[in-house]
Amino acid sequence: MVTNNNNYSIYNISLDNIVISGFVIGGLENNVAVSELAPGTSVSFGSLIFGIGSVTVTAQISYDDQGKHFTREITGNFFFLGPLVFPMFP
């Protein structure tokens, strides 16, 4: 999920790359884009994924903010039990 916490819109939000490691069935498409995200709103890039055990998800998101292009990467560790997903904290 990407949230715009600014008091202005951001543009060209895209899921550029996603890597899922672990035992999962399903997945997400790369290069999914949203043209504009209004202030205080969110967008989710997702689909139904089933898995068992520990799964690591790394996503690379890019967006345009006041004429500048930004790329961010985030990694999360989760425990999957079928369609149920639980975050794993260090």
C-alpha cells in the first residue's frame, strides 16, 4: 500500500518490481501504475496469494513528487498460512 501523506497530489505511482521469496502460490504483476494519488489517500497493489511458512516480500515503488522522480524500496517478512498473512517483527 502506498499512502500520500502530503497536502498535494503525487503522480505516476508505479510498482516497478516485486520479489517474493518463500513457498507461495500466486503473485503480483510488475509495472502496475496509478496516474495520480490525491492528498491523504492510498492505493494498494495486490492480488490473492496463498503460502505456507516464512515469506519475504521486497517491492520497489516509484513516483513523481513536485517535478522530481523518486524510487523507494521496502522489504517485509511475513508468515503465511494459506490465505492468512501475519507480519513477522524482528
